[in-house]
Amino acid sequence: MLDNIKSSYFSIIIFSFIDVKRKLNLVKYNKSLQKKLDLDLYYYRLFSEKYTEKGSNGNIIEYSKKLRFIENKYNKIFEGEYLNGKRNGKGKEYETGRIIFEGNYLNGKRNGKGKEFGYCGGLIFEGEYLNGKRNGRGKEFADDKIIYEGDYLNDLKWNGKGYDEDGNKIYEFKEGKGIIKEYGYYDFLSFEGEYSNGLRNGNGKEYYENDNVRFEGEYLNGLKWNGKGYDEDGNKIYELKDGKGLIKEYNINGLLYFEGEYINGKRNGKGIEYKGIPPYKFFEGEYSDGKRNGKGKEYYEFGNVSFEGEFINGLKNGKGKEYYENGNLYFEGEYLYDYKHKGKEYFNEKLVYEGEFLHYEKWNGKGYDENGDIIYQIKNGNGKAKYYSYEGYLYFEGEYLNGEKNGEGKEYKYDGLKYKGEYLNGEKSGKGKEYYDKEKLKYEGQFLNGKRNGKGKEYSYDGKFIFEGEYLEGKRNGKAKKFTKDGIILFEGEYLNDKIWNGKEFIPQKNGYILEITYLNGIKSKKGKLYNKKGELIFEGEFIFKNNYNSK
């Protein structure tokens, strides 16, 4: 018995020592890598991700470079009033094209009254802000119904009342303290338990969408501290003691998204992240203080490694490698704040570029052909460049200015050339051509901001001219003519948002006759004219159609 106790006690000491050692190593590792980051911080700030311009109404518009695989897009993140180089006055914030906040600003932060909006555009909060956080009176909403109303303190509910979907009071906060019920999407109970200081503190339970318990136990400052975790079927899968244990985390639908070590109620040590349905391993590596810190690997859905390297505070920082889907090396070098910084790119296991990057764009370096000869050079984002996709094909080649596509260029997909023409500030702008597969011409004409704008012509897959007219924002808008593959006119008039709006449609009949119909404001007239094969008018009057609305 005594030997068993000694053995158990010794194991605890060893395990604790290993945890402490791992954490100390991570700290040392991070500090050494941070020195490198501090040296390059000027470089990072010099070319900020954000830039501003003046809008047509006098407001200032902020844009941010958001990566969507190799091709950089500038997305609007703010529009509103500025003073002394900061947000001051009324404004709106955006994320991936949707509004997320509307309200007042002071010295660059949310101050005063404002509204927050969810992913689908619905109102989720309305109230007062101070120094960028919810402070003062406010209301929270779900499906247009109030679920909380009261006072906030530094983003935390402080004094107020919570309501269910029927408007019944279900809990009350007093100075950040209360016994609370929280509801997720579709009004299922997601948590019930004790709060203090505006955070989960004390006993509580989390639930799956099927009403089974996910976790039951004690919380400390919003973190799970002592208790047991369960899978969707009610089986115990882990236990926490003083914020420490080997954990499996499932989402409300019962899908695994993390398993690994916890210390102090957070991810610390080794762990694995999962994503998708069914879940697949997306990341495996080291954590510290709840974030990726240290060495780690990311994976494609089918299991091949997509990235391996170093992380700091959840971002790629330091040395790393990226791979094509087939496992061949794509890039090796240094990363800075999740972006490529310096290194080499490969295609078919041969070097194709070596140099510096800025926000994943080639900035200073040289490009090589398959024989190792220099074929282009880029300086400060100016020159020619080539880019390759992770699937292993040439994605873009063309001219760059200030790190963006400017001038002549070509875009490719796995099945060949897709666009050839002019670019301005990273977008298709000017004259250009679009292609089907096998370089068959699909469209030729004018572009603006990446979309068809101005005059253009369309062709069928087998190369026949079938349409010419005007475009706006990528759609047929304005004067146009439409033809059969044999060159017979089908429509002449005006389009609005890709629909026939005003003009004459000529509909071939099975017997070779032509029916002429008039459109006015998108509505098909009941009256029409019928012509024989010789083009002679043989009938004029009313016709019966299945619908009286426009076609494309």
C-alpha cells in the first residue's frame, strides 16, 4: 500500500515537473523568437495592412487586405467621420462585406451610442460604449427578441435582467452576480449556473443542442476549473482538477474540435484541433495560455500536411514550410504575423522564386524558370511575377506595381487560361478577355473593379458570337443585341440587371416562322407580330403566354 502511494506521489511530481518544464521552454522559445519579430516590426508597420481614402460624401473609408488564397482583395472595414487621423464622429464597421457596427467614435474607439449586427445582419446589441467596450445601458437581441436588458461594465453584464423567447424574466444580474441561463441558436439552453464579477464563477452546466450535458462542475473567472466533460451520448470523456487535465472539446452539435492538455483552465501543452463534417485533424502542435505557441502542423482535409513551422500567440511567426496538396514543397522561409516574409517558392520541386514578401505578395526578389534561369525580377512590389496554386497549377502571371496587379496579366485555373487583359490596383480593369476551358473565348470587352463594365461581346462554347451590349457591375445593363449561333437576331433593346427590360424579342417557331414580341419595363406585351419564312407579316394581334415577365 505504501509503495503504491509513493509511486503515485512520485508520478504526480514528475508529471508536474514535465508540465512546468514544457511551459518554461515555450516561454524561452517565444522570447528568443520575439527578438526576431521586434527587429522586423518596423518593416511590418511601414507597410500597414490598412489604408484610407476619401469617399464621395466626404467620409473617410478604411480598407484592409484580406487574404483569399494568393489573390489579395481590399475590403472596406470602416466608413465614417475622421478627425486628426482617427475615427471621430459617426461611422460604420464592416467585415467581409457585411456591417457589424454602426455608431459613434471618439479618438478611434467606440464611444457613445451604437449598434452591433450578427452574421446574418440581425441586430444583436444596442446601447452605450466607452473606450471601445460596452459600458452603460444596453440591450441584447436574438431573433429580434430582447434576451438581456440592463447595465454593462467593460463588456460584461453587470446589473440587469435576462429573458426567454417569450419575454419571461429568467435571471437577474446585480453587480455582475447572479444565477444565469444562457441560450444558443434556436433557443436551446446552452448554459446555466453562477456568475460573479460578470463571469462564470461557481457551479454550472453546459449543454448540447440535444439537451444532454457537455460539462458540469466549477468555473473560475470564466474558465472551466473542476468538473467532468461528456460526449453527446452522455459518456464521460474527461475530468478537470484545478484547471488541469486531458480534454476533449465538442461543439453544441457533438462534433469534436479539440483534444489536448489543459493547465490553468486553458490549452497548455500539446493538442489537436479538428474542423469539418465529419471532423478531420486540422492542426497539431504546442499551446501556451490558450493559443498556438511553439511548433505545429496544419493539414489538408485528406490528411497531407499543408504547413509546418513556428507559432506565436496563434499566428505563424518564425520559420515554416508550406506544401502543395500532393505533398510537394511549396514554400520554405520566414513568417511574420501570419504572413510570408522571406523565403523560397517551388513548383514541381524546382525553385521558381526567392526573395521577400509583403502580405503574401512578392515584394523584392527573383523568379526562375525550370532550368534555373532568371525570368523576372521584382523590386519594392514593381515588376513581373508568377503565382502558383496549392493544387499545383500556374494561377497568375503578369505585371505588378506597388505590390498589386497593374498592367497586363493572365489568370489560370486547373483547366487552363481564364482571363487575359488589363489590371488596375489588383482588379481586372480596362480591356480583357474571359475564356471557357481549353482557351475558348467566352467574353471580350471592358472591365472595372473586377467585373464586366462597359461594352462587351459574348460567345458560345463552340465559338459562335451570341451577344453584344453594355454591362454594369458584371451584369447586362443598357443597350444590347442577342443572336442565335447562326447569327439570327433574338433580341434588340435594353437590359436591366441581366433581364430583358425594353425592346423587341424575336422568337423562332418550329415551322420556321418568327414571333415578334415587345417588352416595356420588363413586362412582355400580349400583342405581337408573326412573320413567315420570307419575312412577310402574316398576323398581328394578341397572343397567350405562360407568363408575361421577362427572360434573360
